[in-house]
Amino acid sequence: MKRNDLLHWMDTLLEPERFRDYAPNGLQVEGRDTIRRVVTGVTASQALIDEAIRRDADAILVHHGYFWKGEDARLIGLKQRRLKSLLLNDINLLAYHLPLDAHPDVGNNAMLARVLGLSEQGRATEMGLLCHGKLEQARPAGEWCATIGTVLQRPPLLLGNPDKLIRKVAWCTGGAQGYFEEAIRLGVDAFITGEASEQNHHMAYESDVVFISAGHHATERYGIQALGTRLADETGIDVQFVEVFNPV
């Protein structure tokens, strides 16, 4: 598969032009023109690059790539080492951030709902990143939080009343703790995201809405896998997901 054909396939599915993002979506580092094998992962870390090299990949496809707004533009330190590894091995790097969070079928939010048994009923915020819906059966927050930990293979942090009965839920994967106030306005019983901030503790108790921090990496490992599966099924290209441990 030619690189431009792969990019066209990705852009058609994910529609990155619809999003005001914090980093460029699509091709971030140009490598060889022909793509036979793609390694996918959550973040373009050195560990993922090293594994892609070992597997003789032509491209790496991730959710968290490079060149974030406000970051140091100099090619020094770990940034230089990562880019040097990609360029010396002629490996393409493709990254899709908010478009992968928001996609209704293979997106991080859609896939988190699937693995946690949530039925989506709507989306809020300008770019549709805050989902809301419900559990099939109401459960005490502490009990459900333990189940989330088992499913995501990472102990979540619960802020608020562990005995509160949870039925209505809002969620947004990754570092979306800033959406908690909007989730509260939706009238939900609980909000799930990847990370927590200091003020979320007080907001949870004062609003009587449970806040669950289930891990940035843990909540965002499913979208990239679903995207890779769709890519393999529709194009026949060899796609291999690599899990690089991250407890955050």
C-alpha cells in the first residue's frame, strides 16, 4: 500500500479537518513510500519505536504523536533520539489525536463504552468529546469501580461516595478532568476519565457526582486497536498492536 493511499484511507475515516487539535493529525514523520506492515500503539515512545524496528514495520500509527502546541521546538534530548530512530530506519509516523477520541465506531470513547458496558445516549461539547449514557443495571460506585479496574487492568481512583448508586454516566478518555463540571450539568451519577486534578475531589463531594480516574493510557488503548483492526480488515495490510506498559 502506498503511503498516500494509507493517509487518504485514514483521513476519510477520521476526518481530522473537523477538529481544532493540539498537535498535527496525519503524517508527522515521512518514511518509505510503500507500507506493508504497520505497528500501532497508544504513544510514540522510544520503546514503541524500538519494537517497530524489531518487527520491520514501515509505519507506526499512534494516538499520541509529536509536535504538541507549546512544546520546545528544538530537536534535542529524547525528541532527537526518537526522530533519529524513525529517520534512520525510514519509518513513517502517523498520529491521530482528537479525531480518534471522537470517532463513533473505532474511537476511544466509543470503545471504552463498549468494554465497560455503557450504552451511549448523546454527546456534549463543541467537538462531541464528552459522551453520556447509562449502565444496563445500576450498581454501587465502589463495586462498579472495582469492575472497571479488572476490565482495564489498572486500579482506578474513585472520588466521591462509594455507596452512591450509579446508572447515568458521562465519560471522556484521557486527560479530560476539565470536563467534570460539564458532566455534572448533564445530571449524571458518575464521570469517568483518565486523569484527576486536585479540585475534582472537592467537586465530587459537593456535587454528589462520583469521579473515576481510570488511567490515561488504560482508557485510551482500545481506540487504536479498533482502528488497526479496521485498517487490516479493509486493506489487507499487516497491522500489529504493541502494548507498552504505562501506569498513568
